[in-house]
Amino acid sequence: MQNQLQFFTERYQRIGRYLYGYGRFQFDMGRTKERAWSDVQQTYGGTPFIVGSNVAGKYDNQSFDLTAAVGTVALGHWRTGLRLDYKVSDLSRLRDPRSRSQLLDYKLTPSVTYTFGKSTVGAAAFYHRRKEKIPNINTVQNDPNLMYYLMSGLEAASGTTGGYKGFNREWVNHEFGGSLAYNYQGNGLSSLTTLSLSRGQESVYETYKREPGQYNTCHYGLHTQNRLERGTLLHELDVRADYVQGYADEYRQQLQIENDPETGYTSYSYQTLITFMKRFQAKLFDLNLRYRLNFTCEEGIDGYVGLSGAIATVRQKHLLPTSQWKRNTADITLEGGKALLKNHSLWIDAAATYHNAGKHDLALADATTDYARQVLLPDLEYYRANYWQGRLAVTYHFPMTIKGYRSTWFVKAYGSYLKTNNSLDASTVGASFGITY
């Protein structure tokens, strides 16, 4: 179960004679109940070297997410821009053993475009750094007899009674990447296609820079967005494909202690004795297709219908002993929306999704470990579930004048219900309000 509160704002405007500016800020806070086996903020889809307790507890989370971007007006055929994405967040466990994970994440992206005729080509490069750390773990109990686990992929997890005492760890990821883009605009058609490539390297450190391992990734992406306007119809067609290949090298290290007789200082360091190359391997592929037909009028979009589909494959392997997990999924979604009342002040949006779990093969070298019994096997039931999901949202827009300034406000109520072929049903309700100006 999860409760969440979110605040979001963004703005785009001209800055001076030569620049455009964009800013976005998002604040999230919430609480997750009955969570276990993960004290980190990125449990799935990243490094296998995560940590956690097998005792379920409550977790409080809080994050600040900021984006700032500037771009030039046309300088002849050229335009340039710079974007900064910056995020800090905190995840705190409220039950023994009590951990606190702190995250600093930023990404810097310079870009340039060149326009000729109805075409524009662009290039961008980025540097992305992500650092998450657990500086210490404490307890409220006087003599707690608790296990703490270090994971390294699939069911490979080692637990130690009191293993949280004096424990600290940090994950530092450096990622470099770039993209090439082509845009065409003319005759009611607007098309943007982007190719991207990035490589990341995440190191894991403990006391005296001990390294249990290192996780490396390579990400390939293709994204195309197309808009075609014909009379009162606006067609949208989007296609996105992502392929991520990752592997983790695992280290066996020995503590080295050196004494300097002249200064009396003692230094501590770890020496790598054995490296298990690519002991954990992961391959992820996602393909998403979306089509939407919008009905336009003088006030803007009057309504829409859409159809989208997605397929995903995940392959994970841990070597010596060998364990594998292969899974495939497919989704199809039908959506629609309609503006009601005068000036489109009331909007109703609805969507229905069918999820097919496809084929799932989990072959563990040891299915009797605590992590296999309490995490992987229950997760398998989750991933094997087929389900239907319905979503409905109602939004009302209304004008308001405060101190002579007129703006448009909105209130939104939304909910969803998910029905599975097993007992893993879920429901969500929420409300939001905001202002546009």
C-alpha cells in the first residue's frame, strides 16, 4: 500500500532578445507500507548489488526534481541549447534496522540544431551522474536479533545476523551518451526521429573503498513522433524502442593494512583477489506504439480516441551457480476523451488496458534461499498474472480573478481498478488541483 502527495509546476517563456527559457519543478512525498528486502531507491532494472532487511516495514520518501533549460532563437541556420536535470531524494525506513538512503542525481545536456528548408538536424550529448548512499543503519531496540542481506543477482543473497552494524554503502554511476535527431515540418506534417546511445558504469563502495562489484550498461534508443493535420482531424503516431544490455562484475577482495613507521599512520585498503567477469547479466527490450486521432474545433481539441500497444522482454542470468529468469509481456490500451459544457470546461478521459503476461521461465540454482522464497517466487506470481485495468478521470476548468489577475484553475478526480486472474487485484483513487496562466 502506498500514499503519495505531489506538487508540479512548469513554465516556458522568452528571456530577453536571444533566449527562450524553460523551468520545471516537482516535489513528491509519500509512504510505502509492508516493504522489505530493499533499502535502495532503485530496486528493479538497475544494479544487482542492493541491500535490505527481510522484516517488512514502513518507508517514507521525499524528492525534489528540478529541470532548467535555455535555448537560443534562430542565429542564421543555427540554434543551441543547454539543459540541466537535478534531483535529490530521501528514503527512510521506519522500522529496525532503520536505514536512510540519500540520492543525488543530475544530468547536463548541451545541444545544437541546424535548419535548412523544412528540415532540421540536431545533435546532443549528455553526462549523467547518480549517487545513492546509505551512510549508516541504526536500531531503537537494545539488543535486536535481526538479519541484514546483501544481494548480487537473482537468488544470490547473503544474510548475517547483526550485519547492519557499522554498515555503509554508496552507489556511484557515471553515464555518457548522445543522440542524433531529424525533424521535418511542412504541409501539415510534423515529424521528429531520434537515435540515442549511452554507456554507464556504476561502482559500489563500502568502508575503506571496499568494492563488492561493478555494474555496466549500454542503452540503445529509437524514438519517432509524427503529427499530421488534415482539416478538423489531427493524427498522432509515436513509436519508441529501447534496448538495454547490462552486466555486473563481482569481486573477491582482501583487506590490506599498512603501517608507516616514520609517521605512525595506519592505512587500510582492499585488494582484489578474484574477479568474476559478467557474473550477472541482464537484457531488456521495450517496444511501444501509440496512435491517437484528435477531433479539433475553434477552441482546440474537442475529443480523441486512441489505441496503443507495448511489448517487453527481460532476460536475467546469474552464473556459477547458474540461474535464469526469462519473461515476456504484451499490453494493448484503448483510450478516449471528450470535452463537455461550454468552452470545454469539463473533460472526461477513460482508458482500458489488457495485459498478457506471456511466457515466464524461472530456473533457480537454489529455490530454497530466503530471497527466492520471499521475493522471487512471489514476484513470479505477480509477473504471471494477466489483467484488465480501467481508468477514469474527470477534470473541471474554471476562471478565477485574484487581485485583478485572471487565470484558469482546474480540479481533477481520477481512479483506476485492476482485475487479475489471481488474487492480486489493485485500485487507485486520487485528486489534484492546479492553475494555468
